[in-house]
Amino acid sequence: MKSAEDRIIYSIVGGVLIIGTCLTVALLAFTGKLSAWKFPKTVDEITGTKLESAAAGAVQDPEAQEALTSGQWEKAITRLEFLLASGVSDPSVARALGIALYNSAVELSDDESSGPAEWSRALARFQKSDAILASDEAHRVKISRGYGTIGLRLYESGQREEGKRRIEEGRTRHLTDPYLCYLAGAIKAVEGYYADAQPLLTRGTESPDAGIRAASAKMLSRIAGDVKAEANYAVTENARLTMRFEGSPRPELAAKIQTILASEEGNIAAIVGRAPSRKTEVIIYTSSQFAQARGLPDWVGGLFDGRIRVSAGDASEGDDFLRSILSHEYAHAAVYDLLGRSAPGWLDEGIAQVAQYGSSPPVDQLRSKIAAAGWKPLSSLNSNFTGMGGVAAGGAYAQAYAVAGFIIQRNGLGGIQSLLGFMSRGADAESALRQSVGFDLATLDAETKKWVGL
């Protein structure tokens, strides 16, 4: 079980576009002042797993009592269910079963190696425990948090809509519970719905738990500036997009962005497996200072941090230039939407450049850029590249594009889709590579380097 500090709940993907003279590359960054969220507590710390000693002592059956007191929940459940099926009517047996089911569900939820099958079992046990202990309001609060935790696990694994549904199921039962509000608010913030996130996170700051209070306050501080600034932004939206304009609305530009992103959905789906399934927020700045305001270099032309951010000035460079930026950022949005978390930089940026430039990279140009920076092990390119200088960043993005190009050359676009598919079902990148491409990361590194000619 990981500590609170190690539990990452969300990672924000920032796709940053560098405007270069030879080859436009892009940066993956946890940027936009939205650093990776830390889940402040493990599940058992939030919900509590201690079996009430009185419940254990009240059960007269020695086998059940031993299993309960030693925390052998599976054994306890089997024995207690047998006793009830045999006609035992002692209320303490039913109560002990409800608690054992609950504790077992928490352990299943909190196990780092668990997956959809375990989460489904955990949810069923939370529900059964809830039915048995329906009159115990304190227990029902814990069950509601259990639903939220299952929702978190589902969301992290890529089952985003189902995850959100489970969190809202918990909130329906206890609408103002600070932990559940924190989870719901965190997801709203990650998905770019800052105004919706604000009241939920504010409720999270009222939690009796210091960790939840601190996490909620930190997230509020990250989005407060945008919420305040965007209160006066002009809004244009349709079923797929919400566009927020700094300053006056630009109907012609809004129509152009809508047309470009709609036309790019097929391209994105062919690479990633699907276009973003949720409504995408696009922020259009009239000021050229948005990058600097978000702690990014002044050469940044576009960003994805849960929302696509572009400058209205990009439209003046021509439709092809604007399309290049939007296709890159929309690919980041699609990958994040599919996985429910960020992909490694070497993969995410490669995919974005395939969307931007095509599936057949200019190998000679890539070789030149990589040679200038020096080949970096892919294992060192898992996170963002923003700390690198221009040459190093250009090399890193050339490597990412080369990796994607090599996988497509060897396995077709289906190789990228398969890799992301395994990751969307909870596999880490290394395991997903072996199952989809047939390589581990070190072999992919060596084979891509050879393919590029270095």
C-alpha cells in the first residue's frame, strides 16, 4: 500500500508547441500551473477498516470469531453466510457479515495490483454491506466513500464515465461529504471545468482530515486565477466544444476552430482509436502573454492541460498553421481522454506529432535533430521536456516522433491503438509494449535508434 505522498491521482498533460524554423516540435509538460495531483490518503485511511471488536465478540461461532478477529475477511464471509443460510437468526452474525464485507471491499479497492474484476467484486460487497447495515448512518457514509473510491479507480484506469458515475452515486447519498466533493472537484478541474470544480473543492477544504483540506486548497489555488479571468470571457459552444475567448468573441475564428477540430476527429481516431469522448474546452487568448503567465517559455504556441489553449494570433499565420497546432493538441486530448492519465512523454508526443505531420516521419530530419542533441534513453523521456534547452528539446521530440513512426512502420496504426488499449485497461507502458508491439522499452529504444540510422 503506497503512502499518501506516493498516491498519484491525476497527472495533467500539457502539450506545448514550439514554433521552430525546421521542424515544429512539442513539449509534454505538467504545466498551466496545474501540477500532478496527489491523492492525500489511502482508501483505508479515508474510510476506515477496523472491525468493531464488539461485533466480533458477539458472534458465538468459534470459527467465525477467529476469522473476524484475525482479519481473514474471505474466511469470515464464507462462515457467516453459511451460518445465516443455516437459519441462525442472531443479529450479531448479520452485523458482523456486513462489516466483514465492507472491510474486504476496502482491501480490494486499496490493493495496488487490483483491476476491474477486483473493483467489481469490491463494489458488490460495498452494496451488500450497505443493505445489511442500512440503519447505521456512520457506516453508510463510509460506504458512500467506498463508491467514490471505486469511481476513482475506474477513472484512473480509463473508464472515465463509469468512474464519474460511481463518484456521483456516492455524492447522491451524501452530497456534501468533503472527500466525495474533493474527488468530484478534482476530476472537474482535471477536465478543465474550473468553475464547476471551485465549489466542490471549497467543500473539500472543510474536511476534518488535514490531507483532504490541503489537497483541496492546493487545487483551488491552481485554478483560482483562471476562474476569475474567465468570468468575463465570451463563450461559444456546440455539442463537442466549449470555446472561451479572452476579450470580444470572434465568430469567424470560432467557426474555423470548430471546422478544423471536427475534420481532425477522423485522423485522431485512426491513430488513437477514438477522438475525445467528452466535450473539449478550448481557450483562445488575444494576448500573446498566456504562455509566460502559465510559467512557460515565450515561444509556446499551444498547450493542452486538460483544455486546449491557443493564441488568436495563430490564426493570422494561416489555416494550415492553425490546423497544425490544433491537431497536435487535440491528439493530446484524445490520449488523455482514453487513458484517464498521462502517457509517457516519448509516446504522447510521438502520437501528437503523427496527428500533426503524418505517420511517415522525415527520418533524415529526425536523425539530424537527434544527433545534435544526442540520443537519450527512452526511459529518461517519461515525463516532461520543459526543463531542456531548445536543442535538447528538439532532439527529445524528434525521438518521440521516431518511436511512433517505427511502431507504425512495424505494426501499423493498429500497433499504437493496441498499445494505448492495453494501457487504458490498466497496464503500465512496459507491459503494454510487450503485449502490443512485442518489445520491452529497452528493445524499442535500440530498434528505433537503429531505424533512424544512429
